[in-house]
Amino acid sequence: MSLAQVDAKSSQHKGPGQEDWTDGVREAMAVTLRGCEELLPHDDWASKLARAERSGVPLRIKFGMDPTAPDLHLGHTVVLNKMRQLQDLGHTVIPLIGDFTTTIGDPSGRNSTRPPLTREQIEANAQTYFEQLRQVVDIDRAEVRYNSEWSDPLGARGMIQLAARYTVARMMERDDFRRRFDSNTPISVHEFLYPLMQGYDSVALKADLELGGTDQKFNLLMGRHLQAEYGQEPQCILTMPLLEGLDGVEKMSKSKNNYIGISEPANTMFAKVLSISDTLMWRWYTLLSFQPMAMIDRLRQEVASGRNPKEAKVALAKEITTRFHSAAAADAAEQDFINRSKGGIPDEIAELSLSGAPMGIGALLKAAGLAPSTSEANRLIDGGGVRIDGTVISDKGLRLDAGTRVLQVGKRKFARVMLS
């Protein structure tokens, strides 16, 4: 019987019915389920919430992050937002930095072995993660941990004993391992250790709930299995969907260039949120906003009844920009966007000095970093996307004498160039 079948069977055991829930449990369940993909087992979590309410002992909620890259984007914050919502209910959230598991490499969804990072890379990325994490989670009320605390002392003997608690046959039930095996794509033995070590994290932390993306379900279920093996009450698992990026199709990813980094400038962040479709906006509201669902539903009804959807999108852009910058920065970003929409020039733009006057417009745009090549600059000019001091230009042969000018490409790229 697979992990999923075991937990499906266990979830059929009904705890207290919804008619027995207190108002506190009912509210906590609503917060838990908002935007989630799956809560397993549903009734076990309700029972844990009821027990916490009676005893006054907060539940322990774990979310592991492997610091594989230095920067986070909004897609990463979907689970962090859920963690913050549960933290605000009074529970103990445990952001877990996977400094040990990163040395193994998460095979989830991969068709090849993940290249390992050096200890120096991991430590640098972990510090960046921590600084970015505090922008969503109240770090002062959180229990930040590193899984090297218990993984390093485990040693070779402990690792072998841990591996004995799971079979290769069940490990091969995992979709990505099965696909790679069937296609004769190599699977390194150390990759089997990753889900085991992630599951052991739950044992070490005595987690009541583990959060993760839908691609992490196998690893989260491993935590339940190992906790039972070690005589603990199994954790519940809560999976959150993968956030679609700016294109509204692919999941948000830096490699697909459809992302918003949480450390991006306020003006860029605001403008990028406004660029999403009206349809995608509501999904982002559910997964990224901290506004009550009743307010979001009311706003959606108003838009359906004729209210300009841009007003709702501006409100979302300001909320997100405020969270990662400030209310003042969000207000300034809104004004900057208005100025740009009207053809105005933002208050803060890059300034640079160049020599070589007179200089052709294509070469100037390339030198200013506003176009990757002169041929691309010419294409932008043909499309009416280039302005000099607010005036659209159409002459690709234009040569500019010495002087200071503001160059603009599209709605967002500006540079004040002093040409000599």
C-alpha cells in the first residue's frame, strides 16, 4: 500500500464532526483551507486544533526551505503567507532552513540529479533567505531552525538505521523516480536519502503540521510515516498550489522570466503586479493577499457588476508593495506608474555619461543598457517604443550631438544620458 493510500485510508476515520467545532476551530479551519490544494488528514487537523484550544498549547507548524538560490520571488511566499496566517492564530511556526538537505539536493520534479552546492554557497543563501523571510513571518515569534542541528550528529550509523525504516519498492512509487527509472535516466543512491532526511526533520521537530507545495507531497507524507515509526503522533500535511507567474500560464520561475522578486525595487514590483491579467488577479488575491476572503469576494462582485478591474489590481499591487517595502514606497510607486502612463519621467532614473558624440541612436541605446544590441534598438524604434525627452522617434539613422537627454524604452526603462 502506497503512502497516499495509507493516508487516504486514515483520513476516512472521522474525528469530531463539524457540528461539534467551536467558533475558534471553525475560524482556524477556514484560515487553514484558504487557497490550499490539500489538507491531509482533514479531521486529524481539526482534532489537533480542538486540543490546542482546550490545552492552550500551540501547535507546531513546520515549513522547510532549501537555500538553493539567493533570492525569493512571490511564488515562494504562497506557503510563507499561509505560515504567517497560522502564526497569527497563535501557533508556533518553524521556518526550517535546510542547510543539510541542500547538500543532498531535492529530486522533486527533476529528471536529472541536482548538482550540489558548496557549504559557502549554502551559508550565503541561507542568510539571504532569513532576511527575506522576516518580511512575511514574524521572526520574533517564530522558531527558526537549521536541519544540520540533528542531521550532522546522526552520523553514518544513524543514517543506516533511518534508511532501514523504508523500502526501495515504496521509494520507487515516487513519480519522478519511476519516470527516470523507466527511461533509464540515472538515479543516484544519495537521492533516496533526501525524502528520508526531510521526513526525519519532522521527527526532530515533533511537527503537528508541515506545509509545502504540491510538488512536495511525497516528502511531506514521508514525515508522517517516520513520525509513526518513531512513536510520535503523525503530522498533518497542507499543500499549497504553485503560483502562476506574470504570463498566467507557467508557474512563477526566474528561468521563465515571469517572476516578481521580493527584493525588487518598489516601482518595478508595483508595475509588474499591474501587468497581470484580470483573471489571474483573483488567484493572486487568494494566495498572496492578507485581506479577508469576504472582502475579496465582495470586491470581485463589484468588478463583475461594472467596477473597473484596474482599481482592484492597484489595491493588490499596493498591498504587495507595502509588505516588501513600505506604504510610502507603494504610494510613490503608484504615482510613478501614473507618470509613466502619461509619458512622464520618473523621479529616480539611472544617470550615465558617455563619450563619442555624435552617436547613432541605436548605438546610444545599446551603450545606455536600454537595448541588448543595435539591431534590437532598431526594432524598438520601428515599433514606436523609443522616446527622447518624451518624444517618440522613428528615424533609425538619427545621430545625437553632445548634450543631456532622457532616453525611454517602453514604459519602464529610462536613462538620463550625458553625451560628450
